[in-house]
Amino acid sequence: MNNVGKDLNLAATILLGGGVVAFPTETVMGLGVVYDNFDAYGRLNYLKGKREDKPYSLMVGNVNDISNFAVVDDRAQKLIDKFLPGPLTLLLPATEKVPGYVTHNTDVVGIRVSDHPIVSELANKVKKPLLVPSANPSNQEPAVTVDKVLVYFNDALDYIVNNDSNGDLPSTIVDVTKKEVKIVREGKILREDILNCLGE
């Protein structure tokens, strides 16, 4: 299909133009749009199926970008230093640069920094954070291959980076917005590793 390929410059151009692109991550396949395009966000919601439960993660190009979009305390910094880039999503207080629709007006943002080379290169070409949920309709299992992305979405996506993901476990989600750190979802990074890092 002509919307499947390995041209990351084209993928970045499509994203910046408001398109929806599928690509591999170190966990599962992801769908991405630029974070500051409300129309692209609407298309992402449509493709995923109606979504009221939780906001999408914000994927930034490198760890130095995190503090532009989230407030980082000492606990968060420990986790960033130990596990990022990697399969970890940190829930942090959002800065004013994050639109309300991204946080569902909660002032909390989920931050991701992938260690997958394709995602890193793509994010740095776009030079903007991406909203990145897993590549699947909301009631289906996340896709881990390009073939599965095609089964789910066929030609509804603007571009699919032709490379399978590195696994089938999602990222570990850790909430660092409250006095007590909470592990929301255990994924590739284990609960005990998070607690050990924090000295708990």
C-alpha cells in the first residue's frame, strides 16, 4: 500500500500537516499526532473509538524536553534518570504549554520518552511532542506489527512506518503528582524496580 514506508521525513511532514501516523515503539505500535493540533486530536479520537476515560500520553523527543511540558520534582527526576528513555510513562503536573484538551482539563500530563530509534528520530524531526496512544481501536488488543495495524485501520491512516514494534507489553505508568507515588500500571518496568529506584 502506498501509505506504508520507511520515509521518516515524509512521516514528519505528514504529522506537522495534521496527519495521523503509525510507528513502532519499544513497547507496542503507536498512533501519533502533533500535540497542538486539535483537528488531528479529533481524528485520533475517531480512529481509536470514543474515548472519555483517560488522556493520551505526550511523547517528547528527549529527556531534556520533559521540563518544558511537565513539572519535575526530585522523585520524578530519579525515575527519569534511571528509566528514560524507555518504557515508562510518568504522570506529572502539566505546564501551561500543554493544551487543556490534552490533559482532559486535569492539569496532569503523561510523559513518554521512547528509546526506540525510529520514534526518537521521528520526534526530533517533528520538533514537537506527539500524542501517542497504542495502535488499536479502544476495545481491541494493541497492535505489535504493521500487519495488525493494517487489519485495524486499513487505509484510514495517513502513513505507517514499516517496522514492527519491539514487544507486546505496554509502558509502566507511574503517578508522581501526589504525596504518595502510585504505580498505575505495571508494564515492561517492574513495580519493584520503581520502588527500589525511589528508595521505598
